[in-house]
Amino acid sequence: CKILRCNSEYVAATLHLRGPGRTAAYCDALRSYSHCTRKTARTCRGDLAYHSAVHGIEDLMIQNNCSKEGPTSPPRPRPPAPNHQGLESLDICNYEKSFLYKHGQPPTYQHCAAFGDPHIRTFHDDFHTCRVEGSWPLLDNDYLFVQATSSPVAKGSNATVTSKLTIIFKNMKECIDQKVYQAEIDNLPAAFEDGSVNGGERPGGSSLVIRERSPGRHVEIHAEYIGTTIAVRQAGRQLSFSIRAAEEVARAFTEEQDLQLCVGGCPRSQRISRSECCRGRTAAETARALCKEMLPIEDVYFQSCVFDVVTSGDANFTMAAHGALEDAKVFLPNAEKLHIFQ
């Protein structure tokens, strides 16, 4: 029943009526009101507001000597169609555009990475080297779940590396179906588990896509609907993970989801001191020379590289720290935070 629309159109038509010419225009408005109620008669038959409007119109027409037939008020002009900046036409599966429209400024972003032994750079720019054997969540929020599985780098070694990554993009009604991405050492697919390369059949399916940057070595996943980009790499016998996430997305979790290495870093019991690795002077000097070629600035990426090369004996680990630094250069919103010194 659309009687309320009839009421509001009548009020709008009579609101400005003043002076001697009022009666003619008032009769036009009453006839329009009457036409509107007749159109809604079938759907409004049992509605009290409808019946009181019909009786009210009859009384007012008698009081103002209005004939039932005659001209009616011109229809109210429709509001202009929303332009592309309007919320109605806004693509809700484009996080950056929606955020800009709602808040008048672009969103802020955060960066997290896990690479090498694994070393964790948290969203808050803390940096830990971790033992964390087995499966640990890097992220667990309303939009994303990311789990890293670590294995010892060599038999009897304290050091571990990421051997498997599972990334779940949670179902978002308007935009994407739930999608799962899994990578293991020597298996870095350029597709989700179901074989698809995007978010599915929904209208916003293209707001989640996978791109292969280097076959078997580097994959990027763009989740435009949550303002997030993820890079997965393999360097040597380890996987690495980097993410640039909108701050609002990174913070969308409850107290129960408290264990997230990207948020809190490694639990204290799982942290390793990077200085422990490098007591053998010759090995450390060789590792420093190798790492210096790839990482000229002696920051935590350089220190992690030295630690990994000494611990594993594998020179390919220079590529893990170098890849993480390259991702950070692209993902970090604030270039001044790129290098961390400890």
C-alpha cells in the first residue's frame, strides 16, 4: 500500500500555497491526491490511513468548492539520477572507492610479511624470528584466514621454514563466493583450489583475481572488494607470504581470534634470537658477503638473510629476504618504515 507516498506528494504540493490564487492550485492538489488514492485502492483496501485520506479529501473538496473533474497539480520533479560518485551507483565491491565516498579520504593500509626461517613483520612493524613448527594462523579475521605450516629446515635443526600456505577468502554475499588458495613447496598454483582464477559467478566476481608473476615462483592475489593484495613466493626450499591490507579489514576480528602472527607476532615462547645462529665466524662472514650483494642496507631483512644462510647452509635463502623487501617496497604505504633496524 503506497498511501504514504500520496500523502507526502499532497503535502509537498500544498506547502508553498499562499495568497489569493491559493484556491485554484489547492483544488488541483486535491484532485491529484484523489487520483493517487484511487490508484492504490486495491492494495490499500484494509488500511486505515488510506480510508481516512479518502474521507479527508472529500471533506476538503466540499469545503473549498472544488469540482471532482479538472486540472491536477504537475507531478513533483524526480530527484536527479545519481552520478557515478553517488552511493547508489557505487561499486560496493571496490573497497577503495566505497571508503573514499563514505569518509572523504582514501583508506590507510597495513603490511605484514612472513619469510625465511620464518621471520614475521607484523602490521605494527614489530619483527620476530620464530620457531613455530606445525600450523599457525597468520591472519584470522572477518574476511580472511591465512595459515602457515612450518617444518624444520634440516634434521635436528631448531630453525623452521614455511612449507605450506592456506589462504581462505571468506564468502562475501554481494561480491565473491568463498575461495581457498593453497601453495606448497614446488607447487605454487595460479588458481584457487576449485580451478577458478577469480571470485566466481557473482556480480563482483572480478574483484578477486589471481595473477602469476613468475611461473612456480611468484603469485599475486588481488582482493579489490576488501582493499587487499597478497604475494606468495617460493625462494629456495621455503614459501613466503606478504600482504597489504586496508586497516579496517586487518582489524576486523574478535577477542577470540587473538592468535594471529601478523597482529601480535610470535608468542614469546616461540621467538629465536637471530644472534644465536652466527657464532661460527667463517660461516657468518660468508653469509654476510652473500647477503650484502642482494641487500646493501644492514637492516632486519639483511640480518634475517644472514641468519637463514648460516642456519640452512643454502645460499638461495638470500632470495627469500630480497623478495620480502621487494614486496614491502610495493606494499608499504609509508616508505620511511621500509627499513627496520634492531
